[in-house]
Amino acid sequence: MKFSSIISRSLGVALLLSAIPAIAHAQSKLDEVLARGHLIVGTGSTNAPWHFKSEADVLQGFDIDIAKIVAKGLFDDAEKIEFVLQASDARIPNVLTDKVDITCQFMTVTAARAQQVAVSIPYYREGVGLMLQAGSSYADYAALKAAGSAVTIAVLQNVYAEDLVHQALPEAKVDQYDAQDLLYQALDAGRADAVATDQSSIAWLLLQQQGKYKDGGHGWSPQTYACAVKRGDQEWLNFVNTALHEAMTGVEFNTYAASFKKWFGVDVAPPKIGFPVEFQ
């Protein structure tokens, strides 16, 4: 009697343990999205070249293309996607409350954010750069730095804006503005010798207004952009990482490279064949 009881109990434990992987698998966001038939992505709509509306009211930008890469990986159809427009401060809350499956919205990765959500592998490295008028008397960053306190740099208003500029130009005068377009107005009007702004914004403006501006040729303050998903679902995170990885290094490279060229005007060199570049 005692022996049979032990056997029964052992069988019960074995059955319970064997069921755990199946239960975990059934709860994966990956299965949920596949069953639904489309991906739900949180993003913005007002920041070119990342996420913004075209004149035809179509959402576009590099973040949008990144999200479509994930959708294509899921359904072999980049258009099987629903975008939820959200403010920057909703990027994490909407993931946590399951309003979206994933957020792709130029989100800078920090250790603090990684405690709240799981972050994907990076799909872009952002940084600060300097943009000058094409006809500026200053040739580049070196000339601006050599001019010392004679130059004025326009920057978006922030508690650390002055320190940020002085990391690159220790002696420059700093004028802060509360809107991005005011920076460019100050540059155009000659009130500023250069603008300190995101390098992606510089690339976009140089592409859109060729011959009007030039890049100072110096970047600093690097930060990583990645997508965010809910913590605790390794299958879903693994899938997102795989889709992004193969876009940047594998079978979907041409799609990623075409988007990079479209929004930043830069030709991305294809990964070298042979030893995987990511492990060099």
C-alpha cells in the first residue's frame, strides 16, 4: 500500500512537471500574436525620420520600418501590423499593460528602463552631432573648437544641455531653445554658429535640404535605441531579437539597409561573409 502510494505520487509529480513547458509555451506572447494574425506596435507620429505622418497621412520612418521587419518575420507580410500612437512617456506603460505587443519608438536603453521592460538587441546607435550652414566660415568641428568662446551653439533646452555642449566645445557659448525647430531658425538667422542635436536629425536634414547645411564631423554622447517588450517572456524576446538580428546581419539585410539609406542617406556595408561580424 505504501509502495503503490509512492508510485502514484511519483507519477503525479512527473505528469505535473511534463505539463509545465506546455503551459509556459501556451502563454507566450509569440503564440498569442501568431494566433491573432497581426502585430500590435506602440510608436509615435511626430518625429522625423523615426515615426511621422506623410502628406498622405501614412505613418512612416525608421522605427516604422523596424516594426515591419518584426511583422514580416511573424507572418511573411510586413503589413500585418497595427500601430498604436503613443506619447514618449507611454512607451513603457503600454507594454506593461499589454496595450501593445512591443514598443519601437527611438527608446534609449538604460539600466533603469531594463528593470521595467525587456529590451531587444539595438537597431541604431544615436549620438549628438553639430550641424552648420553650408556656407559657414567654420569648416568643421575642429574649427569650431579652435574658435573657443567666439562661437555660439544652439541646443534644445534641458537641465544638462550646457554640460552636453561643453563636452565637445568646452568654451562655446550655449543658447537653449524650447523647441527643435527654433534651433534651426537660430542657425538660419545667424544667431548660432552651429546646432547641437541628434545625429539622426542631422542626417535627415542633410538629406532633405541638400546644399543648405553640413555636418560638423564629430559625434559624442552615444546612446542605444532598442524595442521594448514585457519582461518574463523569453520566447517572445528571443523572436524579436532574431528578427532584428537577421535584418542587420542576415537574410533581411537588404530591407534594413534600404531603410537606413532612405531615412539617413547612408549606405550600410553588408556583413562580411565568413566569421560572424557580431563576434569579432
